[in-house]
Amino acid sequence: MTQTDLSWVRTEMAQAMPAPAGERGLVAWVRKNLFASVGDTILTLLGLLLVAMILPSIINWAFVQAQWTGPDRTVCATVAQGGIQPDGWSGACWAFVNAKFGQFMFGRYPLEERWRPILVAVLFVALLAPLLIPRAPHKGLNAVLFFLALPIVAFILLVGGMFGLPHVETPLWGGLLVTLTLSFVGIVVSLPLGILLALGRRSKMPVVKMICIVFIETIRGIPLITVLFMASVMLPLFLPAGVTFDKFLRALIGVSLFAAAYMAEVVRGGLQAIPKGQYEGADSLGLSYWQKMYFIVLPQALKLVIPGIVNTFIGMFKDTSLVYIISMFDLLAIVRQNFSDASWASPQTPASGLIFAAAVFWLFCFGMSRYSMFMERRLDTGHKR
Amino acid sequence: MASQEVLREEPTRGSLINDPRVRSIFIQVVAALALVLCIWWIVGNTIDNLQRLHIASGFAFLKGRAGFDIADSAIAYSSDNTYGRAILVGLINTAIVALAGIVTATIIGFMVGIGRLSNNWLIRKICTVYVEVFRNIPPLLVIFFWYFGVLSVLPLPRDSIGLPFGSFLNSRGFYFPRAVWGEGSWLIFLALVLAIAMSWFVARKARQRQMATGQQFPVFWTSVALIVGLPLLAYIVSGFPLTFDLPKKSTFNLTGGFQVKPEFLSLYLALSFYTAAFIAEIVRAGVRGVSHGQTEAAGALGLRSGPILRLVVVPQAMRIVIPPLTSQYLNLTKNSSLAIAIGYPDLTAIAGTVLNQTGQAIEPVLIMMAVYLGLSLLTSAIMNVVNAKMALVER
């Protein structure tokens, strides 16, 4: 056999060539992603039409024609409506938001005492930020400060009546202050309560199990408004004569119990997803029930259901807007209330105020959902298939 | 043997405290006692309070004269009717808005959800923006937006915006032609029922034949022909009994036609748009939950993309989609109680009025709870049937 019988084998790698011109660059991207087929082209054109119809008018309304500052309604009304704008004018009335900003944030909280909620907000951010950044040190201390010390300090600062701080009644609270307080307390209370309810529902003790099931299913079956109704009209009837509750506190109890029932179902999903071997392994190590749950089961179960937990938080944050029904003034309610302010009433005011409120709610909810996605990726230990 | 006997004996415990069975019984007895005591205390307090405030109790108030008007009522109602009838009106209104919302939200949700999986970049982005915007704002805000931001700034009735098919839109709502069923129109309904029954029968037979022989039958087009054709035939045979009452512009108002009030419209639109964002995410997760191997295997069998979607992907995706879809339907029904914020007379709003008028706090809230629980159970029962039909049949 001679060498010539062998087929020719290349000794060095072929030079990598750039992709053909039709497969790279903007043109190829456009062809692949926008005009791949006839149907695709029609869809793209329809989509472009939709964007062309909506986007310019939104930009025009929200920015170009918008009025940013002004003393009263005249800047946001046309001549026919008693204002200064030409007929046919239509634009956002950010001047209204600007003028009412303090109310939207704090409600009727006394002007000279507003440094107190601001201080609480600063403390809140200062403690929350390192808690959310995974690399920041002293997580344990931080968590204790955030979940135990902050509520006490915030209570003293916001309610007052001690240490020389004047008492501020809760009916004066309003705006974003109420929204955030309700949701923070709701979150802090509903998670542990929900975990306990979920454990109770999976307990082997029939009485405990029944109590938990009845509670969870009843609350989940009725709207939050009904729960708030109960908290505001029925609770006073349930208590001995003369014992009264702060309305704010009643709403807090209603919201927390409501969220806890949903949380319980989310956590139960996580508990069920943990393989039986983990429970049995913990038992065979001689761990007690609480040790088993605390060290083995819950860390794995809660990690699995982070998206569900955050979804419940987001749902609760949005649901705090319902306290409007029992005439408390959260952000949305105070925006709504200001529509009827005669010095600002104009056809553009409601939409402007509502879009401002929507933007605030959206920022918080979107932030929460993005952070949960980030945590999910970080905590992913690669056990997934 | 002897050693096994020894093993089977209960190990002796130091004390009763460490015996799990004793502990469990003890905890349960304490829990039950605490619950009973709590209920006893609450009931006692309530009875005291009711007596002190001279509030009647019991459901006798349902027979009393209501004395308030309801703006939007599907059944005949006046302020002389009873509280019971008022609550019934509210219940029907809740059911109407929930049902209409569920249908619309499902349609929008499926379209947007599939749009988010499209190969088309623009469509994908538009759908993503829709979902991210509506998922992250409170439903109450969406309702307010439609009510105060859009519908109440529409022109007055005399400069109504004309829409196709003789319908009008103005600040008092949406007007469209009302169908007036004349003599002999029962024949059309009969034909429709007959057509539905026949197409069900055809579908059944076609399926049996396909199972036995493998031959297919164009069930879809046959059903369309039946359901459209038969009523049309009946319409012609019975002498065109259907006429339309068109809304007409007069100097200050629109007369005639069917008016949909802005309260209903904003609640319905808000609930549909809000829930659709969640349904879209569920649909997306469902379709993505079907493994790619299924699509590839179907392709390897020679199916084209249409049949792959219809016969392989969608039936499997539906299994993942239906349970969370059910809970979204329940959420929509519960969220319809937000009607109270804009004055649409749904169950919560009317029960709230009854509560204020009679002063009886407990009974209206109990009725509300019972109705919503009932609606929830009904919806989940229906969806469970659907789910059972869709579920994987294993040997």
C-alpha cells in the first residue's frame, strides 16, 4: 500500500469565513424577524399601523402638549372651558400632579410633621437596599433591624404621641404613605402566617388541618372588598361594647389575613414539591418537627416558590388600593378625591392624575417582579432538568 | 422470632411529654378549645351589641320594601320591590359582567399570549408591553381610567361619535341597534338549537369513523354550515321576522336602540383588559411547557405546522393552561366587586346599600360571602369538568 491510496487529509483547520451577506447585518435581521413570510409581513404592517396610530398621540399628549407647571386649572383648560389653551387643545395636566404632589405622598399628614414620614422612608430605603444586594455583609443583623427595629421606630415616628412627638391620627394619613405602610405590614405579617397555615394544612392532626382548610378556602373564595367590609362593619360588632379599633388597624388586619390565605396556598405548592425522601431523611436524623421544617424542608420549598411569593406580594400591593371602598385614602383614592377639587377640575385632570398613580404602582410592582427574577436565577442551584 | 418481638414493642419513653401521639392529641384539644371559646366569645359579644344597638337580626328584612332605585337592571325592578329582589338584581348584574369579562379576557389573553411567542419581533414586543403594563397596575386604577379618563370625557349625546352598524358612542354610554323579534322568530331559535345538536352529532360520528377507519371528515366546516345555514333558512321561511330598532339622534339625546351604560362598559373593559394580561402569561407558559421534542417528532411524522399546532401542541398545552386559567376566572369574578367604586350596581354595591339602610351588618355580608363562594365553586366545578376532558388519559 502506498501513500497515494489514502484520501487526502487536511492537516490544518480551514479559515473561518464570515457568514454570507444575506445572513448577517440589519437587512437579514429585518427579513428574519419582520418579513419571514407573507403572513408575517401582514402582521408587521398591522403592528406598525397600530404603533403609528397610538405612539405619536401618546407622546404628543404626555409631553409635547403637556402643561408642567401652573397655578390652577386655567393652564389645563381650553378657552371654551374657561382656561387659556386654544380650542381643540388636549394634553396632560402635569401641573395638577405637581401642585398636589405633597398630598399624593402624605395625604393630610400635617405639613410641619412631614419630616417624620420622610425620615421613615429614608430609614426604610437605607435598610432595604443592603438587604436586597446579595454581596452586602451582615445580612442577619440587617434583617433583624429591618423586620423588628424598623417597624417599632416607624410606629413611634409616624403615630407619635411619645418622646415629645405630637400625635398624628391615622385618618390624617394618606397617599403613598398609606399604600406603602399597608403593603409593608401586610408582607411582614402574611409570609410567616401563610407558612404556618400551609404547615397546618399539611399537618397530620385532623383538627388543626380542618381549621386551616376552612380558613384558607373561605378567604380565597370571597373578594377582598368583602373582607374589608367585614373588617370595617362586622369587627366592631364582634368585640365587647366600648372596645374600638383604629380603622387603619382594621384594614391592616383585613389585608394581612387575606394575603396570608393566598400565601399559604403558594407555600403549600412548594411543600408538596419537596421529595418525600427529604422529609424521611430529616426524620431518620432524629430532627424534631420544627427542626425538620426549619433546616431541611422550608429552605428548599420557599426557594422553589419565590415567583409565587413575589406574585402574592405584588397582588397585595395592588390590592391595597381597595381600601378606598372603606373610605381610607391611599394613593389612588387621594388622586381620585382630588378630581373634584374645583380649582383643578378640567377634562384632562382625571387622566393625568390616574396615569401618575399608575406609573407609581407600576414602578413598584415591576421592580418587585424583576428582583424576584434576579433572585430566582441567583438561587438556582442547578437541580432543575 | 424472639428478637423481632422485642423490636416491635413500643420503646419506653421518659415521660408523656415526649410521646408524639399524646402531644398531637393535646395540641388538637387545645386548638379546638381555643376555637370554640373564641367563637363563643364573638357570638356573645355580637348578641350583646345587637341588643344594645336595637338592631334586628335574621333574614326577615329581605321581604321589606327596598326603597332605592337601581340604574342598571336586567329584570324588572322598582324601588317598591323587596330587598330580596334588589339583591337578586345585583347577583344577576355580577353574573353578567363576570361572564362577559371572562369571554373577552380569554379571547384577548389567548391572542396576546400567542403573540408573545410569535417569530415576529414587532408583534412580540407589542404583546410584551401590553402584558407588563397591565399586570403591574391595580385593577381599580384600570377601572377608574376607563371611567374617568376615557368614557366621561367623550362628547355629549348631541355630538355622539357615529360608529358602524348604526351604533353611537357618547358620555352616556354605547348605543347599538336593538333586535326586535317579530312573529315566528321562535323558528330561528329552534333552528339554532337543532343545528348545534346536529353538529355535535356529526362530530361524534366523524370521530368514531376516524377511530375505526382512519378517514377524516370536515367537521368544522360542516358545523359552520349547519349553525349559520339552518337559522338563516328558518329566517327566510318564517318571513323575515327580525327587525332592528336603530338609535336615533334627537336634539339633546339619543332615543331608541340599546344603551350600555358607561359604568358597565368601564368595568367590563377594565376587567377584560386586566385579566387578559394574566391569561396571556398562562397561555405562554402552557405552550412553552410542551417540550420541543413533541413538535420535532410531529414534524418527523410529516405533519405541517398547522396540524402540529392543532393536534400536538395545543391539546398538551391546554392541560397546563386550564388549572391556572380557572383561578384567573375566579379572580375576575371576585374583582367584579370593584363595581362599587364607580357605582355599577353589582352584588357588593347593592348589599352595601342594604347594609346601610337596614343597619344589619352581618346578614348582607353573609349573603355576599355565600354568593361569591357559590360562584367560585360553580366556576371551578365547570372548569374541573373541562379539565377532566382534557387531562391525559393513562392506561
